[in-house]
Amino acid sequence: CVMHHMMQQVYLENYMTKDKLRKLAIRDQLTDVYNRNVLREISDPITGWFNFSSGIDISMLLVDLDFFKKVNDVYGHEAGDKVLTHLADILKASVRATDYVIRWGGEEFLLLYRGYSNEEVIEDLERLRALVDNRIFDYLGTKIHITITLGVSSSTYCDSAEHVIADADKQLMKGKIQGKNRVVARNIQKGLSENDAIFDSFIDSSHKD
């Protein structure tokens, strides 16, 4: 009947509106990757994504665009935005449909991998780092070379999502200190080495530039 059809139409429109609002809430408007809000969804224990007792390795990777301030200063903020979207496209193309690319803030992205061994993650990220390093971005005829530094941590070493992210951030800081354009991961097989402890102590009392 007409009334039933109208009710179905209203329900469908409301559903589509809610779905659109949900997507707007969890998507970064500039790069169209996820934003931090998506962590609330995948942290739901029903999804099992962050189930640290499942025995499935969860890796978190912080990706930072090196010398981004210089890009903005030399080429302008519009060029900086284009570079960020360019990098986001590369990151999206590099992950599986079950993984996540999240704009963490500014020029930083968080990648979430599930079911990879630490060795597989490092190999993939080295390829990703080299891919970005070897690609020249064209902005209105201007050639821009960008590099990234990546900090990696895993549920193998940490016991919560917050712990993994914090540890990945420390590995990223180490990469910045060591010269940028590199992948840095804690040696999970050996645990917290003396060198790690020295770096951690230094990083806890300073900030990356």
C-alpha cells in the first residue's frame, strides 16, 4: 500500500542519513582515510579487532611525513595538503581491506595490521618507505620529493592498544633522531635491550622535531 511504501522510504532515508553521518564522523575530510574516531568502533570487544588474548598479532605503525613544515613553508599550505592526500593514497593502496589507515594528526598516520608476523610487517614497511622515497610528487609542475619515517610496535611486546601506540610513537621518535626516512621497530625477540632503555629515557624527557 501507499502508506507502507512511504514508511519504507522514510526508514531508508533515515538509515542513509545516519550512515552518511557515521561516515563523516570517522573519516578525515582532507585525505578520506579514517580519523581517530574509528578507534572507538574497532575497540568494541564484539568485533574482536583489539582482542589481545586471541593470539593473533596486532601491529601498529606510526607514519610521519619528514620535513613537512618545509614543504608548507617553501611550496605553500595548498601544496602541503596535496602532498598529504598523495601520501594517504599510497598508504591506502598498500594495506589489505581488513587493515586500517588513520590520520593520526597533522602529518602523522596510524596503520593497523592484524595477522602479520613482525618480520612480514618490517618487510612490507621497508617496501612502502622505498616506494615513497623513489616517487616524485608533481604539484602544478613543481617536483616535490618526500620521505617518511615509520615507528612500529606489536601486541607481541605490548598488552593493550594504548601501550602499542605509545611504543610505536617511541620507535618513530628514534627514527627521527637517527636521521629520518627509515623504519624503526623494537627488537621484539630480545625485548627491552639496553639501547632501547637509553633511547626511551631520552625520548621520555624530550620531544621529536
